[in-house]
Amino acid sequence: MTDVEILNGIRDVLRTHLEVSEEVGMDTPLVESLALDSLRMLTLVVELENRFHVHLKDEDEEGLTRIGDVVALLRRRLA
């Protein structure tokens, strides 16, 4: 799966489950731009796990500051 496919999947999850309407790119900050509090972050994680059929660990959240970090994490989990 390419980074573009992963990014498009993340965009779909954000639109569908978190009602994010603005366009997001690799450099989009998670907290500032997407207003991800702990509940919204949990929703994002669960829905990404469902969408990509992966299991994300608690420690995976460390260092995630922008969408590109999430793409890289999912790429590693999908490998």
C-alpha cells in the first residue's frame, strides 16, 4: 500500500468518523488542526485499526504530531 493510499484512507476516516471537513496533508498537525483531544484521538486510532486491519499499541501514539507520522506508522504496521 502506498503512502497516498494510506493518506486517502486516513482522510476518509477523519471525514466519516470525526467530521473533519478541511483538507489534510502530510504536514497537517494532529492536535492543532484537527482538534484531537483524548477521546477524538481514541476514535481515530480505533477507526484506523478497523480501516487498515492493523493493531496499534499504546506506545505507537508517542511522537505522532502530524498526519505524515500516522502514515509512516501505518506503513510500518502494514509491512
